[in-house]
Amino acid sequence: MLTRKVPKIRSSEITSESIYLTRRKFVQQGVIAGAGLSFGSHANAGLQSNDDITPERIVTSYNNFYEFGTDKSDPAKNAHQLTTDPWTVNVSGEAKKTGKFAFEDIVAGLDRQERIYRFRCVEAWSMVVPWVGISLKEILQQFEPNGNAKYVEFKTLVRPSEMPGQRGIFSSIDWPYVEGLRMDEAYHPLSIMAVGLFGKELPNQNGAPWRLIVPWKYGFKSVKSIVSIRFTKRQPRNTWNLLAPNEYGFYANVNPAVSHPRWSQASERRLPSSLFNPNRRPTLPFNGYADEVASLYSGMNLAKNF
């Protein structure tokens, strides 16, 4: 049974030296590892020599989280209203262990790792973020999905009283926000549930208490504040694909060769940037993780299965 409680990550568990360090210094000094977290064998997969960590103030203030509003600044402004403790997750579908579980019970005893990942938005901006995460495979395997589980679906919280975007002008979304993965994608070693940033507890505006991170996909796949996990035989319909199927597919693999209907995906704007320093750079296939994940899509037409 999933019963043991674990303490939340506290900012005192990690030194502030990690916040603005470059990738090389961050790894060499090992400040996360010294605080009881580990880097893991995939901690720096896909990173390039010029991938400096994006400043924390940007990572926590420049967000797409429409549950709190449509402007990038709205989540940081409004997410303080969200209550994340207690937090319950409903598990259903093709698995042996289903029902309602406390978030703390699901993550109890599972290894937390520092994962410095490139993060690429479909809007063609990008960041480099030091997540604190837990293997998605380890989380899902606890529920013992059966052979009929070909996909896993995730849903975010619906709570209009605390999430003003759910009662605001962006009413075309039929809440809750829904996303999904094939099981082989979910079980890939790079896929994690993030529970922290910069060695601290995950802020509300970034998807507290946990969110999906799949670094080779566009950011809209990384559903936040998850309250539902469902194992299913059939491919789930994800929110943005339902809203604009010609613009947003199920797979959402970062692909510079396939343009969005309204803009090119061949390059990206790396934050921080400005009018005089746009900080543009070429977009890499699978966001730089091709060596690790391209085999998942062998033989697929990635322009058709976008």
C-alpha cells in the first residue's frame, strides 16, 4: 500500500549557490547531491555547451498556465490562491491498483533527482531549468498497469474558486486540461514528475505540487498540478489538439523541420532575451535529445504524427 508520508522539499535543504550557476559549475560543485538529492545518469542529457541555466526569477515568473490567466505574468500573480495541501490523485483505468491516493503517499520513498533539462515552448521560446524530479516510470509502476495499458492520460485540477483563468475570458478550454503519453514514452528514463525547482519545492505557478516533464516535447505536453492518472487502451485526446487539431498534435515532439501553421519552429528565443539581444538559436530535433529518444519513433512520419 502507498501509505508512508515524506516531508516536502524545503529551501533550506539546498544552498543558494545553485541558482545562477552555469551548467558546468552546477554539476562540478554538486550542491544538490550534498543536500540528499542525486544527479542520476540522465541529469544532463541533451545539454549543449552554451546551455546556461535560466535565472530563477524568469523561470518562476514567465509561464503558460492558463488556469491562472492568459498573460505570462498571470500565474505568478494569481497562483498564490491555490491550495496544494492536502492533494489527492485519482488513479483509474487499466491497472491493478486504482482509487484515490494522497500525493505524499505516491511519492513516498521514491528517489528525487536533479535534472537540468532544456525546455522548449511551442511558441518558440526556451529555457534551461534545474528540476527536482521523480522517475515517471517508478511512479506509474506502483499502480501495476496491465497489458491493455497502451497510453497514460493526465488531468490537471479544476478549481475555479482558486484558479481565476478557469472562470475568465479563456473559456474555449473545456476544463480540465488533459494530456497523455504512450507508455513507452512515459517509461523513458528522461520522463519525470517534477516536484521542485532550483532545489526548492515547486512553486504554484510552475505546477505545484507536481507536474509532468518530457524534455524532448513542446512544453504544452507538460501538464501541471495533476489530479488524475488514467491508464487506457486508446490514445487520449489532449486539450490543445481538441482546440486546434491542425496546429497541435498528440506527439508534440520538438521538430525544427515542421513549422507551426503561424510561425517557424526552426529557431527559438532563449530566455533571458531582449529587443537588442534576442538570443535566438537554432532549434534542435527532439530539443537536443535525439540520441536518447529518436528510436521511439522509428519508421513514423513525424510531419504527419506531429
